Amino acid sequence: MLNDFDAVIRSVRPLTVRQTQQLPADVRRLFHYLTDERGARRSGYLNETPVLTAYLYYYHWWNLVRLSSLFAGMPASAMPGADMPDGEEIVCADIGCGPLTVPTALWLSRPELRARKLTWYCVDTSQNALSVGTDLFYACAARAPSAAPRGEPWRIIKVKGSFGTELRKKACFVSAANMFNEFVHEGVQPLEQTARRCAVQLDAYTLKAESSAAAYRSRIFVAEPGIPQNARFLSFLRASLMKRRYEPVSPCPHGGVCALDARRGGKWCHFVLDAPSAAPRALREFSKKAQLEKTRAAVSFVLMEYAPRGAPRCADAVPESVLLRAASDPIRLPRGQVGFYCCSRYGLALLRTDAAHAAAIRSGDLLHVPVPAHETRDEKTGARVFELAAASRGTEHTAARGRRNVNEEHY
């Protein structure tokens, strides 16, 4: 369905021949409006019909590609209501939802959730985006081959409001995608202060259970375009939420200090999707017409889970092995080896392997590797060095493009 999402858009918002011809130029103008002309942008710009139409055909479609790929690679235990019994209402809140990107991406990428009883409070300042997004979501649900057995898809409750707007119910899954980058680029307050303020409000949306034996743990998911400044903000947000008893579930393979926090121009946490192979052909062709072709689509994100008092803390504590999250492109090393910078409980790590094994590693893979007997460091970055040899080839990494094992994570 994602391959011909433009047909879904046309079913909800049809275009005349003239509008279709003008659309690439409209998208190009929107690109400038969102980047170098950012200072002139009005807060409710998605209420303008031409702007929203351009946004849907380019930005919304690309965002669905990014997030669908991300959600498809996550374990089932990270999904909304994963620890709640079937038939029970699962309350979710998507803040700054625009045209319902997160609920739609989840519906497209996780078919097993379609039969669950999810209620989404979708919050945005643009009534136009909320209305069109709801129509698009239901259009996708109507086209899905496995509709929910209760006769209708998830319940959508539209809420016109901004970040901080109160909701009727607390949520066990709170999401915010491509929203905080606007706060980050405004630069009114220091990033750390902004992150603390945002963490307080995100926490206020969640449903709490203080018993370690509780049947559920509320989760917070935040995703932003994968650039250093956003990754820096997310590292502060992660730290602030950890002080409020949240633990990182993904992409972090540990509960320690962020090792990829973009400090002073250093490495930053982001994951790259190969656009030519992953994006629908129609989207790539349209992007070319708009002179906005992509070869890579990057995302930075964090998924946090509330830990009730008395519950075990997350840890990657097996002494003889370590989990590494690949967070870089392949790096050519001496003697024919290939490296990847990774996140680990030891901080920044450099994984070294041969070319054959490196060809199977993708950005975002979670790798299980042995801890060497003697510690060595990368001369350039100071990262601790690990080896992935033939005998230890990733027991928990994705080995083939386009294939996902339910026990693995790949973004």
C-alpha cells in the first residue's frame, strides 16, 4: 500500500490536471518555506490547502517510508499495548501529529496490531491536517487485506491544540514525530533546558502504574530527522526522562550515558535508510520532478519505557558479550577490514570485521559480539574496539536485506 500511497492521497484529496502539473513546483516552494525561509513561516501553515497538499505528496509520504521501516524492525515487545491483554482498550496519544503519520505508519507496518483495540488522541494545531490525516488513515484501513475483526480500525479522536494540551485520558503510548525539531531550530532556550521542559510534559501524558507487578508499562516514542542538532536534543530528552524513571528501550542497547550525543561535533545517533532501494518508485520519480531527490533518508529516535518502583532496571550486563547498535556507514580500515561505529554499554565502540561479514550489516542492526580479553582503543576517536569474526557472526543481527527476524532489531 505504501508503494502507491499517492493513489490513497488522490482518493481523499483529488487533483485537477492543472494542480497535478503544478504539484512538483508547489513541493519545491514548500521545501524553501520549511528550510531557508523558515523565519517567515506561520505556525498554522498546514491549514493552507495548497501547502498541505504539497506536504502530503512529498513529506508525509517520505515520513511514512521512514517510520514504517523503523516500526517494522522493532520487536513486538516495543509496540503499543504489547503487555496488555487482548480486548482491553489501549490509549495512545500522538502529539503534533500532522496528518496522522505515526498511527498510519504503525497500521501499515505492523499488521498484528490491526485487531487490537487502539484509541488514538491525535493532537495538532492544524484542523485541516487532522481532518485529512484521519481520512487518509481510514482510507488505508479500508484497503488493508486483513481488516480488524471488530468491523472498524482504530478509533481516532482529533484534538486541535498544541504540545501541552490536556487530554481526557492518560496514554500508555505517547508519540511525537517531527515535532520537536521546530523547538530545536527556534533556539529560544538552550537545548538541555528545552529537553527538560518537553520531558515533563511528555511524562504528564502517560498512564502510570507504580507497582512492579503492573500489567503494563507506558512508553514514549520520539523521532526527528537524523541531523546532529536533533540527535543532541534527543540525548538530553533521554537523560531527562531517565531522571523521571523511564528506561531506554530502543535504539539504546544499554541504560548508561548516551555515547552518540553529537557533543562538540562528535558522532550522533541516527539511522539511514537507503532511499533508492527502500522508497517506492513513484515517490522517487515524483521527488525527482520536484528536484528533491533523496539517496538516503535518516532518522534519529528514542523509545522510553516507564519503570515502576521495584521493577528490575534495564542492563546489558553479560560480562563475556556485549550488544552493539550499528550507527554509521561502513568505514574502510587497514588490512582489508571494515568498521562500524556503534553504541554500547562501554560508550562509543568501533566494530571491526571482514568485508564479507560487513556486507550483511545495515545501519541500525543490533549485534551480539564477544568482549575481547584485552581492551584496545580506536586512535582517532578513542572508541573501544570489538571484533566480529566468523565464529561469532551476529546471533542477533539482520543478515539479509528486507528480512526481519522477530527476535532481532533493524532500522
